[in-house]
Amino acid sequence: MQKTVEKFSVLYLQILMGNGECDEKDMPYLSKRQIQEIYFFMVLARKLDERMLNLQRQGRIGTFAPSKGQEASSVGSAYALEPKDWIIPSFREIGGLLVRGMPIDQYLLYYAGDERGSNLPKGINIFPTSIPVGTQPAHAVGFAIAARMKKENLVVITYFGDGGTSEGDFHEAMNFAGIFFAPVVFICQNNQYAISVPRSKQTRASTIAQKAISYGFPGIQVDGNDVFAVYKATLDAVKRARDGNGPTFIECVTYRLGDHTTADDASKYRQQKEVDEWSKKDPILRLRKYLENMKMWSAKEEDALLKDIAEKIESAVKSMENKEPPCVDDMFKFMYEKMPWYLQEQLSSLKERTSEGE
Amino acid sequence: MVSALNQALFCEMELDENIVVLGEDVGIDGGVFRVTEGLWQRFGSERIIDTPLGESGIVGVAIGMAAYGLRPVVEIQFSGFSYPAFDQLISHASRLRNRSRGRFSCPLVVRTPYGGGVRALEHHSESMEALYAHVPGLKVVIPSGPYDAKGLLSSAIRDPDPVIFYEPKRVYRAIKEEVPEKAYTIPIGEAKVIQNGNDVTIISWGAMIRECKEAIDKIDASAELIDIRTLKPLDFKTILNSVKKTGRVVIVHEAPRTGGFGAEIASLIAEHGLLHLEAPIMRVTGFDTIFPLAKLEKSYLPDERITAGIKKVLEF
Ligand SMILES: Cc1ncc(C[n+]2csc(CCOP(=O)(O)OP(=O)(O)O)c2C)c(N)n1
């Protein structure tokens, strides 16, 4: 005897079309002010990215991973959170971090090679940047289980790329989330590349979203350049998690318009034509068209917004550059709660040397 | 060094069709440091394999390939990302020969850039060779310049057992040396006396060799500089001969101090050469801290601390 014991399908969600028109049926409720705020964060992320590229070229900050083109994925998802919720990020979500209150000067400081940039003020629910790919989703699961044990009704959202879904740790995190029904939302920013390796070489599966199904929870694919679709999918997932209905996986189909990092040259492995095609789907342009179509935005407002953003960024750059240099204690202070004898010895020998050098 | 390594791969792959290269971005991109540049164009995607982003999978698959008769050369993009594969290396690569009582072997090379001094992001600067040197069944090789890099990589590829090949990225493009075009080998397990001297023995490896040379130039004494080149198996004879001559030892590594490979060398000297010593053994190392971000990395890495260490040992 043979029979089908399970069947699966994967939903795809798009709300905002390329021409700025939107599918009213799926459109989540957002006030005019909220939509303008979403637009603000997306443009802020883009402008910060541009400014950072420029600072990096001048040697004023170090290597970083630009997020140009992915603003809808990170802003749209983070915007669906409540203040008490948490983000467990990787390294390409500046948009989402800004939504959650990441101070720009601290972000810059970190990329200028100063650890103090990672010490976020209490109340900003962002876990530190995680560079080892695919490792942090497990932390999100643990965070979420712990919060549930403490009867705090919060949701944890974690970000990673398409490449990240090839790491073993990612799969273990997904499995744990399914087993323990953790209030976690997994956001995969499928930007089509892991450095030079295209999405098609990361998995034989036709969608990344379907990975969730094998762990026993829903996975949905959304147009990652459509901020309304990302927002709606995340809002639904957050609600599920908050209501005790377990994890959700969201694959945001987007595109990395820039290089992988400032140390990369994407023209080595992809065609300009492809980049041009995706540029037409720019998430910011699309939202702007919507705002204009809906008569929610004027040239005057755009000018004011750009001016405001430029001021915010410049003042953060100043604050980053005016920061006094870190002292060597910073290297030792946070190794343990109490500094053991050998670190004390190492630190004082280093300090002796530095003061001799002066 | 990048082009010397690249040449070693080219030469060896021309000579032995069983050699395959696996790693993240090793194909069309030529590796993020360009060590595999041009290989994909020459040898095709069956032998130059762009893998999914999973280090454990890369090394695990390479172990299977090695056991079945291929000679895989794995690139782990940065040594800081080798840990997902640690289990495969410790639990399998290092044990296959022993476990199968010699029926299987694991002729695998894991190449990976290590070390600081390049103002990198977190996890891109550390030096964890001692972890690998601690594992029974692995060999650990670290070249310090282009000539050695090519010869040692060829040897590693031809070696019948698993070799961790740690590449000092700080000097990837910083040292120029004549490198023969043809394939040649430098034996694994042989140290090199870079400079002869009578007053003090300086022992180091990798990127720190250059720093040691600079430090020696600043002191007024006859220093003998030994580049161990292979941590495991260590050429202790060369070290002991030198210690017998000088009676004074400085060991330099950028890796953290506690449990660093310097400790192993120091205890070997204590076991076999104590009576030749005229001063306590000195270690100049990185600190027992997380490798800091760019702004503090100069304070972390041994630099003028090497000169100071040598002076102290000489003055004892
Ligand atoms: C465990 C691990 N392996 C390798 C790297 C080097 N690396 C950094 S980013 C990256 C590609 C990541 O691709 P993806 O997960 O798709 O995210 P994206 O960078 O495209 O946002 C690689 C290979 C790393 N950081 N961590």
C-alpha cells in the first residue's frame, strides 16, 4: 500500500507592487504617520550606508557589510515588534537596528574598531552583532524560552542570510524552536548571495521558507523589497508567537545591491545587468511611489527628511570621531566579572610599557 | 605569499588529478584573499568546489573524499570560522587511521588564514594554533614567508595525514621573496634557523618572524632566530642545539599566553635542556584576552615587547 501522508505548500506574499500600487486585501493597518516613519527609517538606513562607505574609503572606519537594497526586509520586520521584544541580529540589519533605537554614533564606533560601540544602553533590546554565520538563531531560541519561563510575554526575532541556512547550527536552532515551541521569528534575508556563492548553490530546495516545514512550523516567502509584505508577515508571526502558537520562519526575497563588504568586489562574480534589474525593484523607490500615489508625501517633505537625516548622521559621525581613544583596560575589563591574577599581571605589565613609551 | 600559495596549488593540481579544492568562495571569486585565483578557470568546478556555507560539512565531506582516495585541500575562509568543523577534525580526521587500524587514512589539508594586525572585525584576527596542536593525529604547519609557504603547502598536500595549514594573513602580501616556478617541497617537521647567533635563541613562527627580525635589529647582541615552521611534529633537535649554544631563550607568539604553544616549547626545554640555561625562559605573547577590535590591536600584538623581552633575558 502507498498513500500520501503529508503534503505541503509555501505561500508567497506581496502587497506593494513595483508601480507603487498596493493590494488592499492584504494591506495591514498602518497610519499615515507610521508609513512615513517606516520610510524615514529606510532612507536613514540607506543614507547611513552611503556615508559609511565613504568613511570607510577614507580610512575613518573599518570593514563593514552594506545593506543597500535590503532596507524593507529589516525595517519592515523590526517595525512589527513591541518595545519589550528582542532582536538577535547578524551583521546586515542596520535598518532594523535603527527602528529599535540603535544609536548611530555607537554603530559607527563599533565599525571604527572600538568595542565601546557594542555597549548599548539598557532598554535597547538588541543583542550584540554576531559574525560567525548561522550561530545566533540558537541564542534567539534560548532567549525566547527563558523569557517564557519568566512569564514575560515577549517575542524574539533573529536575522541571518541565505548562506546562514547552510550551517548546521541553524538547523539545530530551528529544530529546538520547533520542539520547544519557542516564541521566535526567524527572518532570513535571502539577498541571493553569500559573498560570491549564489542562492542556487546554497540549497537544492526551491524556497528557503520550506525548511521550516521539516521542523514542524510554518515558513512563508515574502517579497523582501516590499515593506508592507514584510511587515504584515512579521506582524502575523509575532502574534502567533505571542499567543503561544510557536515559531515562524520568514524568507524575505531581496537583493544585496552593494558589495558583500567593503573588502569585496561583486563585479567578479555577478553581472551588472542583474544588479540593474534589481535596482528597478529598489524598496525605497517603491515605497516613495506609494506615498506619492497616496498623496502622503511632497517634495518639500522629502527635502526636510533628507536634511534631518543628514544632520543626524553628521552629528553621529562627529560624536564618533570626538570620542577619546579607548584605553588598554578595555581589553581586560570584560573578560570575567572578577579579573583573575594572571590578567591583572598582564594588564599592569602592559600599562608599565605604555607609560614607559610615553 | 598569496601568489606562492596559489602556485603551490597550481603545481600540485597539475601533478596529481586526485587533488580537489573545497571551500567558500574558492571558485569564481578565487577565495576572499585570492589564494585560489584562476584555479577554477583552469581545473573546472568538479575539482574547484564552491561549497555551501557550512564548515562542518566542508571538512566532513573532505574527510570522506580523503578516505576514498582523493586529496582534498579545504579552505576555511578565516581561522575564526573553523570551529564548526572542529568536531569533524577532532572526532574523525585525526582518528581515521587509528580507528581503522591503518585501513583508511585521511590525507586532508585545511588551509586557513589566521592572526591579527589587519584591523579586522571580530573573529578575523585570532591565532588558535595551539588548539590544533593539542589534537593527537593532526599536523600543524605555519609558514612565515612566500618561499616556505609554497614548499610547505606542497608537502602538506602530499602528506598522507591530515595537516592544518595556518597562513599568516598579516604578511600575505607584505614579504617579497624569490619563489621558483616549479614545484618543490620543504619537509614538514623541520625548523629553520633564519639567523645564527650565540647570545640568545629566539623561537617563533608565522607572522611573528618578521616582528622578531625587527626586534633583533634593535638590540646589540648576537641572536639566533629559529622559525619552527611546523608546530607538530616539532623539530625540537634544532631548538635544543641552539639552546645548548646560547643558554638563553625567548619564545614569541601572538596567540594567547596560557596554554599557547610557547608553553609546550618551554617545557620541552625545561625537560631536556635545563642545565644549559643561563636565564629563565621568556615568553612574549598575546594576552589572555579576546583579540580586540582595530583600535587596540597594536596593544595586543607583540611588538616592542619583543625587544624588551630579549633585553631582559640578556641582562639576567
Ligand atoms: C561560520 C562563518 N563562516 C564564514 C564566514 C565568512 N562570511 C562572512 S559573511 C559570509 C556570507 C554570508 O552569507 P549570507 O548568510 O547569505 O548573509 P549575507 O552576507 O549575504 O547577508 C561569509 C562566508 C563567517 N562570518 N562565519
